[in-house]
Amino acid sequence: MVQDRLTKLRYCMKEKGIDFYMIPTSDFHGSEYVDDYFKVREYFSGFTGSNGTLVVGHDMAGLWTDGRYFIQAENELAGSGIELFRMMEEGVPDIPDFLKENIKNGQTLGFDGRTVSCKEGKELERKLKGMNIRISYEEDVAGNLWQERPFLPAHEVIVLPEEISGQSMEEKLLTVREKMKTSGAAYLMLSKLDDLMWLMNIRGNDVACNPVALSYGFLTPEELYLFIQPQEITAKFTEYASKNHIVIEDYENTERFLGGYDYEGKVLLDEGNINYTLYKILSDKAECVFESNPTEALKAVKNKIELSRMEEIYLKDSAAVIKFICWLKKNAGKEKITELTAAEYLDGLRREIPGFLDLSFPTISAYKENAAMMHYEALPESAKEIKAEGMLLVDSGGQYMGGTTDVTRTVVLGEISPEIKKHFTKVTIGMLQLTQARFLYGCTGRNLDILARQPLWDIGIDYKCGTGHGIGYILNVHEGPQSIRWRFAKGAAEAIIEEGMVISNEPGVYIEGSHGIRTENVIVAKKGEKNADGQFMCFDTLTFVPIDRDAIDTEFMQPIDVERLNSYHAEVYKRMKKYLTEEEEAWLKEATRPMEI
Amino acid sequence: MVQDRLTKLRYCMKEKGIDFYMIPTSDFHGSEYVDDYFKVREYFSGFTGSNGTLVVGHDMAGLWTDGRYFIQAENELAGSGIELFRMMEEGVPDIPDFLKENIKNGQTLGFDGRTVSCKEGKELERKLKGMNIRISYEEDVAGNLWQERPFLPAHEVIVLPEEISGQSMEEKLLTVREKMKTSGAAYLMLSKLDDLMWLMNIRGNDVACNPVALSYGFLTPEELYLFIQPQEITAKFTEYASKNHIVIEDYENTERFLGGYDYEGKVLLDEGNINYTLYKILSDKAECVFESNPTEALKAVKNKIELSRMEEIYLKDSAAVIKFICWLKKNAGKEKITELTAAEYLDGLRREIPGFLDLSFPTISAYKENAAMMHYEALPESAKEIKAEGMLLVDSGGQYMGGTTDVTRTVVLGEISPEIKKHFTKVTIGMLQLTQARFLYGCTGRNLDILARQPLWDIGIDYKCGTGHGIGYILNVHEGPQSIRWRFAKGAAEAIIEEGMVISNEPGVYIEGSHGIRTENVIVAKKGEKNADGQFMCFDTLTFVPIDRDAIDTEFMQPIDVERLNSYHAEVYKRMKKYLTEEEEAWLKEATRPMEI
């Protein structure tokens, strides 16, 4: 099937004089999850992972994806003739380098410019400079071949009252316009959906797991132009819009509007968060300032209301996970449970929590060796049955009116090897060590990463991902600018960890074909002592779910590690018992009892 | 006196139409130590610290220096009318910002362009752009007012045989020219003295503690032009020069030669390591490529011969320090010892070591609260007498034909407070924790710094300097590009830690008016396990001197910290006993006996 589709695509490419066609995985906003409408890459490759770019030439096809998906991609691409390019591995070229080596002078590279970020597009331009390459970005060549393509999603937007947002749109606009002034920009083009939702205090439902509406914002000195599908507008929103100088325009008119606008000053653009087509239009029509969206850093620092609502919802969310683990431990091996039904059970517990909107990402439920795939997705036809042995890794979270959650626990269901216990214990040590960090203001995630990773590096093990990511408030579960990782992509901005930033803390061990372990708490940065040496910072924990004692071997711990675990568990019991049934409480008491040093 | 000199300078500035005159502390090569000839800033300010820049206006004078010197500068500037600007402190402008705020449109800024790096000069140009400021850099206005100015130093150079350098100049030139090719440069201007010495396998004696000759190198596709004072040339060197395509030119002709050269390709320049005057000449005459000197990274990775000679000399150097500590502990309070005579005793022990050339920096011998000043220098008139109480911090090192050493120990001489013990113990934990780091290849010092610093951050204490610096081989004791620190100056390159890099590891505690603690070992990066997760790296230790058990309180240690200390001490005893007298050996045995967990 994939081969037939590629044949059609190549035929069409030939007609249009395109030699290589690139299909990334993206909507027009660089969202993390893409609606079915945007799954053009999946349609042409068969690879279902969330990250991947297909490059099609007349005598080759290649799929680039990252370490999370190597195993999955290998399986899904088998027999398709599509070559797998393992990103970041030694000797594997990235796409610009690959194209530079394979495209010939005078040839044409095609892609739908709305699905390619400005940064990526410019990088391609730079790489292919001097080779007389035409870049054809105006048309969705591949997407147009998809006959039964789904419609663009369009759901009504909701307006958050100030007791939920914690800050009015008016105040946010003031700060944003202040920052634009500093940058010398009269206009701000907002294409990143969570930034726009945050600024407007609205939410939508057009992207799976992200409560955002497909829309663009164009901020002028007087107005905010909102480009959105008319079906998404409610009477309440129309009223809100008129109070807040929001001018509503049709989503499909965005390009035409921006192409015809009369600019009287510079436009602030975030190269990494705008698509190539809009970039081409704006940079052609106006002088541009290339900076991060000023909204990004503002959104990352949660206000007091956001934080206090998050604290509360994390307790309720933790309770759902505790109930789930308690149920799972009791029933594994007794009734038929698969990776999928386990996830459904947990998802069901979340749905019962008042204020539940959606999952914050599809629950990862990975049994035994499946857990070695970091972003494994259990499928109905292949979901593993869970028995009273090995471990189940469950990474999950919810979107609630109180915030966005994210938590991972790896649950022991039977006998596990001493090696697995060692790995599990080291992961626990690292997670708690990072949580307990005291550090001077000015540190970025790059300074702190080793606190979580070092217990694993000590035994020659690494996890091929960052340790932590920012977390939104009723927004994306992955949010910038903060990030805890030991190295950054070249040129990537490293954000200082600010008070009020919410960050995940999730070291892990992934042994292909054997087991996967991840323990993830969510932490909040706050100010500690300030003295002559500077402002010290530390973290509070939001997540209160026991870490499986059955996989802890204190032989690998220092006394301080055991103390940290015991004191965390004491907090878990103290805070969580009130959310539980008598039976669950008894189980939790047992699960959180102190370990001996 | 300082005030008279400033008056004369201001008079001369007026004559030449200069409104602000800047006097940095630098020779023409950005060397760390400057010969008396170059101490113009000291002459005009009275401040004797090694780092500082004086800015003189017609109605102000300001001295900028770093945290190491705040206390010393306060004392030395008292009554001079010169304002102290504490660099890096909140609200303190750097010099370009200060000038931007204080210089007026159309005014003139003066400095001797040979004492200002190209980078600094360009930064000043950038800051003052659009203000119509004339920059007068061609004349040494202040230096010319110094009537009894010493002569430029000029000592004979020596050539290192290959059994000492480990690699011929011919081979080094091949690699350097290879790197120049990659950068598209036909010429390399080498102004940094240790880089030039390394490349040529020669050493000199024109800079205190740095075995380098005042010289410039200009590498063309065929020749290496060496600009050097004629007095420095020996018959042996003339012979070496003719074999190695070295063309000798007079040091004072450098500017004239470069101004008149017929360039047929690009010149590679290191902006941070060339003076502003040469930069102006070269960028005027030729197209320039601005990159780090290719020699810097090559020099930092020691070859096998260099490493094996360093290992050996570090043992002998450690023996001198052990003998010193043994003597000091025995005699403190019994005979009259001052900070200075203690340093002289240690320096004397080093001088007896075969191959001794010089100290690698002036020995820091700081008693009690003086140790809170990181780079304290004891002066004859004020050196403290050492009694059988408190602690003496001694930071010292030697230049030998076997390498360059650097070591710090803080020695207990009597009762010390529990707080000091706590600080000392935390410093020890951090130093050993960094030494024991296992990390993936690709880490820079910024990833690792927290391993040394975290035990102190945990108790709300920071040290206002990096944790470690690169160390030369019979060259500068401070060497790039590697550095272990948690933050870098904006735009500063961060070097990946490579196998063969030699680095200091020196956390500390500095409590103004009370005490100072530093424990410094020198470590060498090497490859560890390589597996599917990558190439792991670790460190070997070169320094084998006991860490004072009298200041260790195991109450603040985890078992692993005690194990690390005990196993280090076991190695110290095992390796060092053969260098000692019977009495010293007995003392060392006691000083290295295991502590109980």
C-alpha cells in the first residue's frame, strides 16, 4: 500500500518537476500532536510514531526518526523499501546534509511550507546555497494525493475566567507589548498555539491532548487579530473578543491577510515557532526581528493561582495513579489485563476526577521488554498480556481545569532480577538527587542534569533523552523554554531555571529486549536562601505516588538516598491517604513504609 | 604619589585630546603574568593585584577587578580617589557599559592597543558605535610618562628535545596546517606565547612563572616567521631554526613587517588572543578568519610522553608538599614561621627537585582569615606569623622539565571550629566526587562543575570562581580551552573534555574575615568503558598529598565519601613513602590512615 502511494507521489513529483519531496510530521503550528488531517507522513510511510520525516526521491525513500522510535520504526518500515535513518547516531546524516549530498545542481526540493518550520526551511536554504536548487513550498503536493483525507478539526473555544488563569489577558498583553518594545517590534506573529492560548486565556480542542484551537494570532499596537475557523467561535467568545480588542478573521485567510497587510514597523517572529510559508510572506513584506516568542518565557513561570491549582490537581491525579497501582498489583495474573486494558483502567480513573478535559498525552503502558521503547504505544492487535511477573511501565497524565499532569511509575508485578533492581534503584537515586538539588540562581538544566544521570553513568548506562521538560498549565505537557538535559542542540537557547517553573524529572534505564524503567515526578522551582553568595534555588514536588519498594535494593544506596526515599514516601502517605478507600490506604501504608538503611 | 601620577596623565590626555584613558593589565600577548615593564596600571593606581583595569577620565578614575581581589583592592585603593568597580556583582557595569554611559558624543577614548585584546577592542567599538567616538590606540600614552620604567625582559630560549616534547615541531606543523586548511586560512598569526612555544618546542624565560619568550609567530605556507628580541637567540637555536624553516625577525619590527607583508590568502586570527593593534593592522591588510588558535586545543591534549613525565614529576612535587606539611605541623608555634617564610621553605624544597625551572605561580601562603582572599599575596611588611592554631592555606606549583604542577592543601595547625570542619569536609567531598565522575564523552566542564560544588551549595555556600582550569606542560599553569565552571562568560567557547587533558580540581570555601579552605588535586581525563550508550570518560589523579584528617568530620560524609577519602589516602601512602625520610614516612602513615565510616 505504502509502495503504491509512493509510486503516485513520485509520478506527481515528476509532473511538477520535483526531485526530492520532504514530508515532516507537523501541523501548521509545530504542535507536538498532529490531528489525522496532518498525518501525511504516516499515510506515505506506514510509520506511526509521533516524530519522523519522510524524504522521497525518485529512486530512494528515507525516514528520519529519533532514538525513542528506532525499534518501532524498524518494524513498521520492514518491507516498505523505506530506509531508516537513526537520528543523532554516529555517521547518520541529518536531512539537510543528506539532501546536500544527494540532490544535484539545478534540481528541485519540494515540501508543504506550512508543515516546515522557518528555522528548518532556512537551514535547508543555507545548506543548499550555491547549488541552484529551487525550493517549492507553496503546495501540499503529497497531501493533495490523499483522497479520503479527514477534515481539519474545529471545536468551540472556551474562555478561562481569571480565577483559573490567575492573570487577565489585559495584563498579559501589557507585559508582552513591553517586551516587544524592548525588541523594537511593532507586531508579534504568534503561531505557536499554546502561547496564543496562554496570552488570550482561552482553550480549544483541536489537537489531541493539547487543549488548544488551531489559530494564529497577529498582535498589532492596538489589536489582536485572531485567525480561527468560524465554527470555533461562540457567542460568549464574541463578547470576550469585543472587550479585549480581538479582531476575528477566518483561519484560511491568514496567508492572504498577512500578505496584504500594511506594515508600519518591525514584526517579531520566532524562527523555531513559525512555519516557513508564513515566514516567507512576512519577511517579504516587513522587516522582521527574530527572537523567541516573548510569551514563551512568561507562560513558563506559573503564577500563584496556577501553582496552587496545580498542587491540588496533582494530588488528585496522584490518587488516580495510586488506585491504579494498587488495583494492578492485586489483579495482575488473576484477571486478564493487557497493556491496553491497564491503560484504559487508569484513564478511566482520571476521567472521574472533576475538571477532567482530556489525557495530556496517550498513556504509555509498556510491559517487560516493551518498556525499553521510551514512547512505546500498545496496539489492540499486539498489546501484551500482563502477568504476575516482570514490570509494567506506565507514563501518563491528564488535562484538567486545574492543570496538566505527567507522571511515570514502573510497577513490579513478580520476581525481578538483581540487575533490574540495581537499575531501578539507581534511577530512584538520580530522581531524588535532582529533586533535592540546591543551586544558585543562574543555573540552567544543563548544570543540573548530571544530578539525575550520574548514578547511571556510574554504572555505564545512559538514557537517550533529556531528564526533564517544562509542563504547561491546562496546556501542552511539553513546554519550553526550560529543559533539563546535558547537551543541547547546536544554537538552542538554554533557559535559566526561574521560580515558578514546573518541570518533569524522569531519569530511566532502557535495555533493548529486556526491560525499561522510568520514574517521573513533577517538580516546581522556587527560591531558597538568599545570602552574600547569591540567590539559592530549590524544588518542590507536585507528584505523590509511591516508588515501588519491591524494586529497590538498598545495597546500592547511600544512607542519604534511603533517607530521601523514606521521607518522600512519608509525605506520599500523609498527603494521599485521604483520597483512598480503606483497602487502598492499607496498601499505601505498606507501600510507603520506611526502608532500612 | 598615585594622585600626582594621575594628574600628569590627565595633563597629557588633555594635550592629546583624550577624554578617557584605559590601562589594562597586560603585556602585548595577553599573558597571565606581566613583567615589571608592563605594570603601567599598578604605577598609576597603586593596586598590585594580578587582574585589574584602570579607567581615567578628567574627573574620575575607576579600577575594575574580580572577586579574588575585592578586599585587597579596597585596601590598596583607599585614599587614592580611585573608585573600585566589583566585576560581576549585581548592578556593577563592565567597562564598555561604563564608558557608553559616561563618554560624550564626539569624545576620544585612548589606550595602548598592544595591551588590549582584539576582542575587547572590538567590543568597545561596538558599544560606542554611533557616538562618534575616536579610539586612539597607537600610542602608549601612560607608559611613556613612566620615567624609570624597567626594560623589556629578554632571556635566551631553549629547544626541547623530542624525548621531552613527545612530538616534533614538524609533526605539529603538519597538524596545524591541516586545521588551517579546514578553516580556509593560508596564514596563522600566533600571538599567544604558550601556543607558540608549544608549536616550536621551545621555552623561554621572559614572563614570571611562565617559561615563554616574548615573541610572535607568523605561519605562512612555507615558513614560520618568529619575531623575537635578538638577545634571546642562541647558536643552538639558530641551527634549529634553519632546520625547521623558521625565519627570525626582530620583535620590535613585528608591526612594520605585518603592515608591509604581501598577503595571498586569509589570515587565521584568534580574537581573544591577539592584541588590538595587530588586529587592526592585519584586518586592514588581509582577509581574516576569526577562530581559536588551532594550537590551543592540540596543546591541551597531552601526548603519552608528556603525560608520563607529568605523572612522574607530580610524584616528586607531591613529595615536596608532603615534606612541607610534615615540617609545618611539627614546627608551627615552636619556631618563628610567617606566611612568607613558610612559602620560602616550600619553594626551597621544590628548587631541590631535579629539572626545576621556576615556580608555576607565586606561592600563595595564607593564614587564618587571609585565606578567605583567594589569591592573597603575603607581603614582607604584613605577613602573618603562623602559630599552633587555625589553618594555613598553601596553593603552589613548580615548572620542571617534567611538567607544570599546581596543588593546594589547607593545613590544620591547632584547634579549629566545628563549622570550619564542616566546610573542610564538604570541600573534600566535592573534590573527590568530581575526581570519581564517570561521564559520557561530549561533556564539558559546565556539565561536571556541580559535582564539586553541590556539597557546598547544599549548605548555602558558593565559591566565586571556577572549579578547575587546564594545566600546561612546562607551560602556563592556567591553560585553555577546557575549564570546569558552572557558567561561562557570554559567548565563551566550552571545550569538550578530551582524553589527555590535564585539569585542576579545586573547590573551596572563603568566609571573609574568618577562614579560607581550598583542596586542589590535578586530574587527567581518560577514556573509560565504551558501549552502546557511548564512550564513557573518567579521571586519573596526578597529585598525591594527604588531605588533612584533622579537619574532616565524618558526620557530614556518606560512607562512599569516606571510602573515597580512605582509598585516596591509601594510594598517597603507597606511592609517596619512598620519597620520604623515616620520620616523614611515619608521619604520612598516620596522616593517611583510614577514617572510620
